[in-house]
Amino acid sequence: MLAYTFKRLLALIPTLLAASVLIFLFVHLIPGDPAAILLGDTATPEEIAELTHAMGLDRSLITQYFLWLGNVLQGDFGTSIFFRIPVLSVIADGAETSILLASMTMIWIMLIGIPIGILAATRHGSWVDQIASGGAMLFASIPTFWLGLYLILIFAVGLGWFPSSGFPSISDEGGLWNIRYLLLPSLTLAAPNAALIIRLVRASMLDVQREDHVRTARAKGLHPTKVAIRHVFRNAMISVAAAFGFTFAALISEAVVTETVFSLPGIGRLVVQSILRRDYPVIQGVILVIVCLYMIINLLVDLTYARLDPRVSLK
Amino acid sequence: MALLEVSNLSIAVAAGGKLLPVVQGISFQVEAGKTLGIVGESGCGKSLTSLAIMGLLEGSQVRIIGGTIHFNGQNMLTLSDKKRREIMGAEMAMIFQEPMTSLNPVYRVGDQIIEAIRQHKKQTKQQARARAIELLTLVRIPDAEKRIESYPHQLSGGMRQRVMIAMALACDPKLLIADEPTTALDVTVQARILELLKELQQQTGMAIVLISHDLGVIAETCDSVAVMYRGKFVEVAPSAELFSTVAHPYTSGLLSSIPVSDHEIDRLDAIPGRVPMLGEDVIGCAFHPRCNLAQECCSLKDPEEVSLTQTHFTRCHFPIGSNL
Ligand SMILES: Nc1ncnc2c1ncn2[C@@H]1O[C@H](COP(=O)(O)OP(=O)(O)OP(=O)(O)O)[C@@H](O)[C@H]1O
Ligand SMILES: [Mg+2]
């Protein structure tokens, strides 16, 4: 297991290098001149040329790429053109919001998706199942921004139960209580993914239910609930875990939308704003971090998968 | 009263809005410590019968539509779910036709046996573990202490079926239902598993319902035999009597298709024709289209049960070797 993990981590290096080339090219192919945007409408062509030179943007793409890569390898992601502070501290500023948001979302997904999925599968065909499956279908197809706006409209504007936007750090005044700012965003983000998990848990439990070993479990005289959890769900978890990598990928893109709708100072909104500002170093840095994270999550998913299924051997 | 008494059991399968009868009014008894064999070709309703006795028919597709099942004096069909679960796996246990897939792939075989023990007996994990090792030794699994840690996929089919037997024996059942326990295994393993079952029966005194499509298997193991054709028992008799005085042409066909010594013959070739499809109506005796002794009345009227002796019954208008 350790050897396997190490091998997989090594294998990340070429993937990350390839990703870095793509990210760099993508970012530099966005039309628009960062110097011009930074200096505003009133800038003269000379000023723009000067700034372009100062930022190193007049060199060849290849030179720029290797300069950037060399610095990144030394842990220097460059300086934000907009904030004029190191990219890493810009990312760190957004990290608190994003990590808290992601954790809360994950908790919702588990708390909503798994029990309802199990319930729908064990009551297969009943009204409980129909409501759960219908609800799941509905929430899986509602666009994130639309759900977010409606939640704001109802619970923040209408009922006034929750703040509608922003997020003061939990180290600011209000402390841990500030996570109430993240309640609506995390629910928004969780909804489509929880819906996905409901359908996944339900479908794979129904598949497992037909397997012979479930009959063996019933023949032991186990209570149906025990059979459902210990035997059916435990086997269904294998395919649910395998699909979790996809959920995470979906989560990242939906987080960008959600953070924008709720004006959260997270990494998702940072990406959008940085693209608008042509803040190349920040865009590159953030995307690289997300790619890394994605690959690590996938490694974790594979390790979990192997733990869940003794038939899988890691090589 | 016998340990197991099944009377007039009928089971139907729901298909296309209709209830198709699959098992039709079968009756039999199993005394404590005895073995009843049920033989019949594939699809005649053997598994459904055994699942019905065990209380494992499930879903809206398959349903018991008539008859009673008494086990140990209790009516299994009217018992509460809770009471029935107390019997399942404890007093009555079952091994299945598919050893490769009947164990849960994600748990160690030891834990699966321990689960069966602890479901019915107040035992600590250590006690149950010791018992599981004892059971694995009992079913002749070498290195039981080590094997208890194996996952099902690490064992061969024969070993898995032994584990299933060990699990079934976990709580010393009074009745073991073995649904084609050896069909999926190769011939040498088959013989060993059957031998094992016989030995275990001698040690524990349990009754066995042994289901097979191979009359040869039944001949060696059972006290009495029921021959099933298309959901009905066409002949029931003590083993010795059945083999000495076959009455039903179908039984006779099955007998002549027992492979002689070690060169096998295709057993479906022995009886011409095929089993009618589920829901396919046959007027008269269900076997008459394949029967070489059939006469006109066989295609008109379904034969009633006739008793040849006190213990020997058949459903045939013209039983072999009788002057009826
Ligand atoms: N769940 C089900 N739904 C629909 N039809 C079924 C179901 N289970 C069994 N049947 C049908 O009932 C009939 C009897 O099935 P059963 O499994 O009892 O046969 P069997 O005698 O055990 O055969 P085999 O020797 O192949 O195991 C078959 O025609 C089968 O197709
Ligand atoms: Mg069967």
C-alpha cells in the first residue's frame, strides 16, 4: 500500500508537467493585454509597453514558460499583477473560505445522499422511493446559480434567517458562528451532488440486492436492516466510492459559480476575477493547485476503493 | 408429527400480469435425522420449493399461492417475521446452488461464519471465533486457523461450498436444505462434498433435504426420494423401493440416464424432448409429450396420485410394472 502510494505520487510528476504546459498555454491564449487592463483607459501606448516589458510579457512564450516553471519548482508562484503580493498568499487568503465550504458541502452530501439513497433502495418502488428518486432527479438538473439565487431570495431576503453574501473569516468577530454565512452556499453546492449520490447509492444497492450472497445473509436470519446496511450497502459503497472522483471534479466547477453567486472570498471566485483582470500568475497558480488537489483526491479515492474491496490488489 | 411437513404447496410466478403456477400442490414429510432427495430437471421448481421452505422467497414476482409448511410443529407461513428469523439459520439452514457467489466478497469467511453464530447465540467474539475454526475443521478445511482470515475470492469453489456448509452448521440446525450443493463443482469435489454431508449428518443427527438433478447423487445419499416434473411430484418412494420398482416413465428415464461408471453421457439426451416452457399449457399429463408409453388418455387427463404401496406414490395412468 505504501509502495503503491509512493509510485502513484511519482507518477504525478509527468502529469503535473503536462498540466503546467496546458495551463500556461491556456492562460496566455486568453485575449487581452494585462498591462493595458492594469493601467486603465487613460494609459499611453508607451506606458503599456514599459509595463509589459517590466512584467516580462514581451519575451517569447517558451522563455516565459520555463522562467515560470523554474520559479514554481522553487515554490515561487510569482506575484499577482493585480494585488501586487505573492500569488501564494493570494491563494491562501481564499483557501479558508474554500476549504470550509468544501468540507461543509461534503458533510451535506454524505448526510443527505447516503441515508436517502439507502432508504430509496430498501423501499424500492414505494412512495418513499418515488419521492426520493424524483427529488434527486429534480435537484440534479437544477442549475447551481439558479438554486443559489432562489435560496438567497427565500432564506436571506425573504425570511432573513441567513446572510445573503460574503464570509468574514472565523478568526474575525463572530468566530465559528460565522460559518452560518456558508450554510446556504454549501447547501447550494451540495444539492446536485447529493442528488447524484442518492441515485448512485440507490442504483448500486439495487444491483447488489440481486446478488446471491444477500440471500445467504437473509438465510442467517439477519434483520432486514442489518442485511441492507452490513451486506447490501457495504458492497454498494465500492461503486459509490469509485464515482466520488467525478463528484469532486463537478464540485470544483460548481464552486466557482456558487462563490460568485454568494460573493464568497474563495478560490472559485478568485479564478473568475483573475481571468477578468488577466492576472496571469494568479490564474496559473490557482489552476495548478486545483489540478494537484484533484489528482491527490483521485489517489485517495483509489486507495479507499482498494480498502473497500478486498478483491482489488494495488500494484 | 414429522420434523418438516409440507402439504399441497403451490408457488406461482408473476409474469406479464398473470400468475403462472410453477410448483403445484406438492406434499412431503421429512423425519428428524432422515434425508429426502428431490430430483428433477432444470427449471422444474426445485429451488423455488427449497426457498419457500426456508422462507426466502421474496419480492412480488414469486409467491406461495397455497398449502402449508410445518416445521417442528410450527406453521412457517403464519409465523411472524421475527419468529421466522429466529428459526432461519438456527434450526433450519440452507446451502445454495452457487458456491462461487453465495459468500459476501468483502468480508473474511471467518467473520461471515461468526456473524451466523452470533446472530443466534450469545457468544463473545473470541468464543464465536473458536467455534468458527472448529466448524471449518469439521468440514475438512485444512489450516482452519489461517483460512478463517481468507476472503472468498481466495478460495476454490469446493472450499467455498465447505465454508457455506460450515456456516449452515453454525447453530446445529435440525434441518439442512441443500439445493444442488455440488452441481457447480467438478466431479471429484462433488463426491467429497456429498460424503462430507453424510458424515456430518451421522455426527449431528440433522435431517437433510437434498436437491439435485442427478438421480445418481440421490441414490447414494437419501432415505427417500421425490421425483419432480414440472412443479409436481410424479413419484415418491423410499430409495430402495424406488430403484427396485420404478413406476413412473420419467423416473425410469432419469435412471437410465445416470452416467455409467466414469464415461459420462449427456443426460438430457436420455429423455427425448424438452421440459415445456413456463406458462406453456399441456393438457393431460405434463410428461406425455415425451413419454414413450403414453396412450390416448394421457393427453386428455392429468393423472391423479396413485399409491402402489404404503410409501410409494406415483402420478401416472400406466405405472410401469403394475396392472392398474
Ligand atoms: N424470481 C423469479 N422470477 C420469475 N421466474 C422465476 C423466478 N425464479 C424462478 N423462476 C422460474 O420458475 C421455474 C422454476 O425455477 P427453479 O429455480 O425452482 O428451478 P430448479 O428446479 O431449481 O432448476 P435448476 O436445476 O436449474 O436450479 C423456472 O422456470 C424459472 O424460470
Ligand atoms: Mg435450482
